[in-house]
Amino acid sequence: MALPRAIDLGLTKCRVCGLVAAAGPDEVHCARCNHLVTVRMPASAEKTLAWLITGIILYFPANILPVMHTSTVTGHEDSTIIGGIIEFLRSGSWDIAALIFIASVAVPVTKFLAIGLLLWTVRRRSVWARHERAKLYKVVEFIGYWSMLDVVVVAITCSLLQLKTLASAEPRLGIVFFCGVVVSTMMAALSFDPRLIWDGPAGAT
Amino acid sequence: MSQINACRECDTAYADVELARDELARCRACHAVVARHAHTDVDKALAIAIACLILFFIANLTPVLGIEVAGTRTEANIWEAVLSMDNGWIALSAGVLAVTMLLAPFIQVVLVIWLLTFARFSRRAPGFAHILALLHVLRPWSMTEVFLLGALVAIVKLSSFLPISTGPGVWALGALTVLLAVLGRFEPSSWWALERLGET
């Protein structure tokens, strides 16, 4: 059963306020919130791809460079994100290791793959697994910001470990790249217009 | 008044339906929420928003975590965490933290209080449309709950070799996270219903 779509009726829903109104070929501003209303978000796939590539590029220095430098009485140490996870594992807190692994490694990588998959299938105007892809987009939107977890942990650790010679910690450049990964992947998800999944030939719904 | 509504996620068009209180309409194609009953309990939402503002101040003016070793005491809360990254290029991270943990939640709460205070007296707040658009933009960038989880991870991380204690801020932060989530349930889209106030 094919349900009618707003685009076929010459209508569009404002992304900001949700008012449904006629969309013409000219620039239309929403009667309610004055936001620019377009049938689809302009250059959505291109912007999403640009943010995705940015995120993937930043992901390398984010993992290679140290995110924190710790000095204690026993010595100095630079730690990377992966190094931090391994340290938690060694000290026996596998649960915290798992949490940071999920937030810092699994979530960004899943987002890269998921957004990549969405872009690729949308480009092919695929009818394959639309429900699942719509759900995938929702998941990507929802999990994205939890990647900030490691940035928060580093920041809190650095503000607490100011115990002079006993123990001190400062952030290192890797954390900036990691922040960049989180922001880029969030921008990629926000730039993506989920309605594109359902464009193209009407498939089984 | 439009007679047609559409799904935000998949663009399927529907005839507008009257929804009773607490009812919502889901899309038959993609199961996203298409419409909710446009009703905001202004008093309740305002009370929650004011509570959020108070908790926000407590969380930021008291320590969330603290360490005391040999007479030296260090403390951490959101602001201290932002300041700890204030160093060369790393300040970019401080900027991201400041926006997501401090500015976005604070501005959100203040704007909601502004809107609802006027709504309370059946008036349309000045700048109504701009404020709702701004709330829409801020929403994904407000991350108080991530800070709370980060504080919990930091406790586990440091407690093995340092005497770490929690301050009042951690409770305020916990309560703030819960109340912000409750406030988030008042969909901004249903706040557009407040727009009709003052027009009649």
C-alpha cells in the first residue's frame, strides 16, 4: 500500500517548527517561524559527506596523539584514548573500560559506517530495508553526543589532578581532534535529511 | 491552519487529526511521531524550568568532585573542567565543552522560562519565533547528562589511588539531568501552540 507523500502533494514540513505548507520553486519562508522552507534540506547528501570525511580524517590524529599527560611521583606518562581503555582493563575495571570503549571507539566507528551506508543507499535511491535505515538514522542521532564522554573524563581528571609534585595531569592535543570527531559526526547526522531514505521508487512499505 | 500534516522523518502525508490529551500519532510508514496533542501544562513546565535554573547554579557554584591529599585540595565542576583545557590549541576543546555543558543548557533553560513566564500571563513572549528556532538549534548540543556520566567515570578512575569525594554539585547535576529530560518531553513543536496566546 503506497501512502501519499508531502513532496508529491507539493507540500513540505518546516524543519524548525513543523508547519506544513506549500513549497514552490522560489524561496519560501515559513509563515510561522520564518525559517527558509525547502522540499529537501539543500545539498543534504553533499554536506553530510563533507562532515563525514572531516570526521574520519580527524579520527586518526585523535587516536594516535596523546589526549592527556600525567606526572606522578613514579614518572611521566602520555596516554592515548586506546591506552586509557587498556589501563582500565589492566586495573580490573572492565566495566569502565567497556563504557569508554563504547563511547570513544564503537560509537564514532558505528557512526562512520552508518552514515556512510545511509549516504550510499540514498545515492542509489535504494528501496532496500527502508525501515531499518530510518531506525539506523535515529540511533545515529541519539548516540552521537555520548562520544563527548572521554573529553569530559579528561577535563575532570585534569582539573582534579593539580596536586603539584604528587600528581598532575594536563590535556594534550589529541583531545582537540577527538572533540572535532564528535562535532563533525554530529554535524553529519544533523545535515542528513532522513526523508531522502524514502525518496526514489515506491517500494514495499 | 493547515489541514495536512506530514512525517518529519519520511515525508508521508496525513490528514490532520484531533488528538486527545496524552495521545500521539505515529507514522504508518516509518513509525516516527507525526503529531502530539498540542498542550503544554504551562505551570508545570515553568516550575520544572525554574527548578532547572536553580539546580544549574548549584551544580556550577559547588564542587562536583574533590580530592584532598596532604593539605592540598582540588575541586572539579563543569566550569573548572572547562578551565583545565584553557591552554593553546586545546582551548578549542574548552570551547566545545563550554558550549555543550554550560552555554547550551543554560540558554535553553533561560529561554524556556522567558517563553513560559509570558505564557503564564496569556501573553506571547517578545521574540517568540526566534526563540523557538534557537531552541531547535540548541537542542542537540546540550549535554549535561554526559558530564554526569563523565564525573562517575572519573570517580572510578581516580578512586583507586586517591581519596576522591563527591560534593553537593554531583547531586544537583543528577537532579538537573533528570529535570532537563522531563523538560525535553515538552516538545518544542507543541510550544508553537502557545503562539496563539495574545493574538485573540
